[in-house]
Amino acid sequence: MRIAFRIAAALLLAAGAGAVTAGGYVLTVDGKATELDLDKDAQLVVDGKPVTVRLQRKEQQQFRDGGLSFDYPASVQPSTTDINGNVRQIMLVSANGNGAIVQRYTGLDPNALVDLMVSETTDEEVAAGYQRKIAPTTRTLADGRVLRGKQVRTESKDESWSRTVVASGDAKSGYLVITMMEDERAASDAAMIERFWKTLKLD
């Protein structure tokens, strides 16, 4: 039991340190270091006894940035950017271009930016001949917070996209949240966006 506890604790620390790709991990037990790859067995000798260990990454991860948090699949890594001193942006976008963008504003009411963001994300498609439909929408988060904005659909003969642009806040601070999804999307992308909305928490 003592051996198992020490190994489990070491593995948790290694996993928490956090690279996404395999390789580059070192597990140290009683001063002895062993290199590990993700999802591959490694053999250790602890207190004279052979032990097999494996380092795995949870399929669902949780992103945290201050009071903001949401769940995401381990296969897609969120990124953060400080656009300027008043805007922090978090992006969660799959290789297919489907995903979510969260912008945290200070000193600016994000509600005033919904229509601008609708234009920024769809005007190019409209210029290329896509049909655009815009309707009011709301999103209610698990904590009861209501975000208000627009649901936008763009269509051509070859593809169609659905985008949600919603906001919450006031002139002091707030959030703008955008999700985008192509209709011919991978099921995993649809599940990613659904889980994002279900688990999204704001400050």
C-alpha cells in the first residue's frame, strides 16, 4: 500500500505539470528517476519489488483562468492571449475550425460589441455570396447567468455555419462569448461545444 501511494502521488504530480504530447516525463520515486511516455507501461523497482506504472491523460480537462472555467477534450488545447490591457481572449478551436472564443473585457461593455462581432465573423462570407440569417438569442449558464446576443447562420451551396455571439456585463467589465460550428462537423466537435456551454462559468 505504501509503494502504491508513493507512485500514485508521483504520477499525479507529473500529470499536473502538463504537456499534451507523449514523452518528456520523468517520474522520481525514492530519488530514482525513470522516463515515461504517455499511455505506455514502464517498469520500476521499488523497495526491491517490480512495479508496472502507466501515465495517462484524462479525456476531459478543465480550463481555469481566474474565475472563468470550462471543460474541454484533451485533444484540443485552449490558448490565451492578452489583446491589450483591457481584453483577454481564450480560444478553444479544433483542427476543423469549430470551437469557442471567450473575451474578458475591462472598462468596456461587451454587449455593445455583439453586432460588430457578428459582422466581423460573417461579412466576408456574405461578400462571397453566402446567405446570412440573424436572430436574437440567449444562453443560460449552469449558474443561472443569462448571456444575450445573436444567433447567425450563413449558407452557400457547399457549406453552412452556425455562430452564437452573446455577451454579459456592463461598462466596468464583462464577457463576450462566440461559438462557431460548420454543419458538416465532426461529432467530436459538436460534443466539445455542447460540453463547453454546459460547464462554462464566468467570474
